Amino acid sequence: MKRKKMTKINKTKRSKQFFNLVTYSEKKPNIEREENEKKEKIKHEDIYYFSKSSYRNTYKKYSSDKFFKRRTSKRGELDREERLKIALQKAQKEFTNKDHKVTKKEHTKKKTTFFKNINEINQETLYLQTGAFALFDTLIRSGIHSVFGYPGGAILPIYDELFFWEEKKFIKHYLVRHEQAATHAADGFSRSSGQVGVCFATSGPGATNLVTGIATASLDSIPMIVITGQVGTQFLGTDAFQEIDIYGITLSLVKHSYVVLESRFLSQILAEAIYVAQNGRPGPVLIDIPKNVGLEKIKRFTPCYGTTVHKVLGWRYKVKNQLDNIRMALHRLSVSSKPLLYIGGGVISSKATRELSELIYRYKIPVTTTLTGKGAFDEDNRLCLGMLGMHGTVAANFSISNCDLLIAIGARFDDRVTGKLQDFACKAFIIHIDVDEAEIGKNKNVGIGIVGDIKKILQKFLVLMERPEHKWLEKPLREEFQNWYEQTAEWKHDFPLLAVPGDYSPLPQTIDDVLLPQTVIKTITEIKPYAIITTDVGQHQMWAAQYTKCKRRKWLSSAGLGTMGFGLPAAIGAAIAYPKEDIICITGDSSFQMNLQELGTISKYNLRIKIIIINNHWQGMVRQWQETFYESRYSHSNMSEGAPKFDILAKAYGIRSLYTERQSEIWRTLRDALEGLDPVLLECNVLEDENCYPMVEPSKSNSEMSLSRELSTTPEGLVINKEKERVELSLEEDK
């Protein structure tokens, strides 16, 4: 019986050591050494110090750390007899007792503490661990407790190690049904929480399935760590089973990428990757790990932190002093009469929404935002003109065309925003503020470019404005600013966003009680104004951008790449980041079918996600372009044939489903769908041929917009009938 107890004790002591890490469900304890802790009495031995230089030797004792400690005064190893004597003494101390029986001495547990810096690590804290262990140890130390992925052969060593870490509740893995969904879920997690999203995939097809999600995160500047498995290093370049050069494939899509060839570098590489992904202009970072590297043992494992990367390894994002440019920008603001702020997603990434709001409220400057900039400023405020660009509001597009000073903050002058580039803000002096120097003047020539962290730059703006020499900014109600504000308010009043079918004039009620997509989205915002909203891509995305009023980090949409199938996995990531928040996924019938298998993930983890399908039986935006530019030749854009029964599909995954097709029932049905904690799928059968307006056609300036199938605006701001214009032009040509 005694021997059995001893073996149990020994087994527990041989289990994995996790460096006293904290689980993701608990708060980090303050670990302190006890002052009255009993210390072992160590027999005093003379220790001789030797210089690191091979040309020097000494018998004297020094207190400097620049010398090695040795047991003997001789250079080199001890004699064989002396080494045997020392080994025998150690064995007698550790394995003998009073009864002279050979039993292993039970060692008392030593209290360990968190390592704050790599310099604090002693030889006593170095363990024999694997590359997979180093991976998860670094993730936990970096504050990452949620990962998304799908296992496979080449990444099995990492998943085997994950089993132990999940058992200890250090980390939680969320199994998706497709690797592309893993990247979108990590993307949605990062957009909603502001932290780094992490996803796993195996080599070959698993890695290639990640490419779309990596490109989505890259074009929208989202910090993300993508970890892929790879065949063993001995098989690289031999066309082994499921070998693919994911490093080369994604080279143009990532901010940085690594191939780990030795396990001892894995901790440092991952810490660097997390730092690189977050700092500067955010973006995805790829780490490719061969199978044998995950299994390879590390003889001297040293944990690595973000502080180690920043202080010891020397990673920096240094920016030159921009005070002169800021003073020049303030001078330009002083002589302008029609200033306008053009806000992009960089403001949200740099967490500068508070400084931006203070600047706007103090000096009463109108604001327009991009698709990724939604939520950077209160959209209910009278100074907010809404989104600009191809499907932006009339007030925002008119303001861009008539302002005399445009201050672009965290935006990149995308073609969907600018329209005809030569006519974009053609009357304005442009000031561009961005963290990425490559974006300054890339698409549009600017007068003043200010490079740096947007939050710090706006803080400097506010500090300089408080100085006596800038007292002119204390008069925001001067005539020029007041006249400009009244003009923008007039445009908002004359061209409101209205949920009406096919025309830009209000109607008392929709014909035959047909449900309009704009009404659905507008009602969602009224019922749940503080919900996190994710969208797919198409008409419903533009209607959601127009009619929803989102708060900061509560708008998740694929803007740069326009990825169909993004909305549902992104909602999963947001639900993991905020399990107690309302998550609403607004999607179309075509986009939903791109990643509908993720209903299984939602069902497995019982996530609080409400899915609203705007079903018009078409690829809506494709149909609208075919109608407008291709003389209504609808080539393969109808989705009615072969469409699934969404209610039966939801029930197959164990998710409650609802259906509506009447305008009069929408409020009651939506309220029923959005209540409760369980996932719900609501199918809204809407008017099929409804188009998304306003719309700026390609090769036209922002002020030339189509307001409906019949009405459009001129560069001077006049509303005209397109059909009459066409008739008049044809008559003139006949003459």
C-alpha cells in the first residue's frame, strides 16, 4: 500500500509544469514571496570567478556579474576521480535515509513567481519543454485565451499540447466547420474587442482556405495571428503530402510572416508577431510551424513577453516630430470657412474616438465617415453627415465636393469613397493624418501629411489649441463656420434617407403591405440600438451602413475586400469576445450560403447570435449593376432556383427560426426574434427589385448621384429627371 501511494505522488510531480500561469476565467493573483519562508542551509564553498575573456584568469573574488562562477580554480573540467566523488556525495545526500534504504527523497514545492523580464529568469526556472508548449505559454502570457481553428495532420502536435492547456482552463479553443470561418471569426473577435485574434489550420488545403480571411484582415488593417501547420523540415521542398508554400502564397497579404525551423525560437517569434500585428498600422501575421518543430524539445526554455520584444529585442515604431506640420494644419484651419473631417477606420484602431469627439464638439466641424469608420463618432449627433462614397448620403457627398479644407484622419482615399479621383474634394486643401507613411499622397495629392499615432497627434492638436496664440479657435460660431454648418444641415433636411420603394419621396404606406429591406434594418436599430452588428457584402451591407446607428467597435463589416460569407463567422468571434452582448448578423440569402455550415458552431456553443436574412432571391448588388449598366441582362444572378428552406436548415442545426414577408408584422416579429439568449434565424422575404440609393456611378464625381431609377443630382446640387434628360439629348442629336 505504501508503494502505491508513493507512485501516485511521483506521477503527480512529473506532470506538466505551467509556470504558475492564471486561467482565463480567473483574475491574475498578486504572488509575493513570504518573508518568513524557511531557507535551506547551504554549505559554504569557495567560488572562484573567471573572466569571459580567454586571455585572463584570476583567483580573486569579484562581485561583478561579468565573471563565470566555477567550483575549481583550474580552467576546464575536473578530473574523473574528483567528478565521481562529487557525484557520490550528491547521491548519498538525496537517496539515503536513516534506515539506509534507497528511497527517493521527496522534494518540497518551491514557490514560483511571474517573470516580468527575461533577465529575471534563473537556471532553476528553466524546464525541458517542446515547441508546442512554448507556443501556448507565450499566448497565455500575452493575454490571449481564445483561439479558433480546425485540426489536421501537420498541426496535431500543437493540438495534442492544446489538450493539456484546455484541461487546466488556461485557454479555450473554438472549433469551426471550415478554415475560412476560423480567420473571419478571429477577425470579428479582433474588431469587436481590440485584441489580437488567433486562428489555427493545418498544412495544404487547410492553409490555403485561410487566404481569403487573411486578405480581408489585411485590407481592413485588423491585427491577427495566423498559425499554420507544415510538413516536417526534412520533407520541405519534396512535394510531400499536403505540402504547400503558404509563406510564399500570403507574402503580399500579410504584414509580416515567419517559418519556424527550430523550437527554441518559437516563443520569441510569437511574441514578436503579436507585437508587430498590433503596433504601427495593424495587420495579420503568419507563422508557419513544421510538424517536427512542435515536437522538438527545448533544453533551456525561456518565456518571452511583449516587454521583452519592446525593451530587450529593440522593436520600435519611431515617428519623427510632427509639431511643425500640426502648426501648419492649425494655420490652415484658421483661414478656412468650410472645414470638413473625413474619418476612417484608423481612428478606431488607435482608440482615438474620445480625442476626436472633443475636437469636433469644441470647434463644431462637420464629420463624414467611411464604411470602416462607422462608430468613431456619434452618428445621432447633428454634426455627423453619415457615410460618404458610392452609397453614401447626399449631404456627405455634397459636403466633400464643396468644402475648402478636408482633414482626412485614418483614411486611405479608397476608390469607393472618392469616385472620380480628379473631382474628389477638388475645391479643398487636404490635410492627411495617418500612421502609415505609405498612404500619404498614395491616391490623392495632399497639402500637409502628418505621420504618427492618431491618438497622440489629436492630443497634440488639443494641447496646442489651448495656447494663447490660437485663441481664434475659440470662436466656433463665427459667420463662416455658422454658414457652412447651416448649409450641411439643409442638405441633410432636403435629402433624408427614406425607406420607400423605388422613389425618393415619402409614401403613406407600401403597396400591398410588401416588406422593404430598409424598413427591416431601420427597425433593428430602433429595437436594439446598442447591439453589435455584423454584415456580409451586397445591398444589405449598404442599407445597414446607411440606416444603423452604431457605437464604437460595434460595426463589423468587410470593407476593403468585400468578402461574401464574412458576417456569420465574424458574429461568432464577436460573441466569444462579448458573450453577454446582443450580436446581430444582417446577411443576404446569397452571402449566407457562403458559410452557412457555421450554424453548427453557433449551435455547439449556444452563442447569443441573431441572424437576419434579407431574402430578395437575387445577388442583389450584381442584379442592380446589371440593371443599371448592362441593359437588364441578368446573367446568373438569380438565386431562387436551388435555394434552401432556411427554416428547415435552422431546425436541422437545432436553432429556432422565424419568417415574415409583411411590413405590418415586422416590428412584432423582430422584437420576438431579438429577445432571449438563444440563437435565432429570421428570414425576411423582401421586395425583389428594390435598389440601393443614393448611388454614385463609376467615373462620376461624388456630387453626381442617382437618387432613384428616375431622379439624379447635378454637380451644382440640382435634382433632375434622368428620363427627361435622355429624351432632350436624343432630340438634340436628331437635330
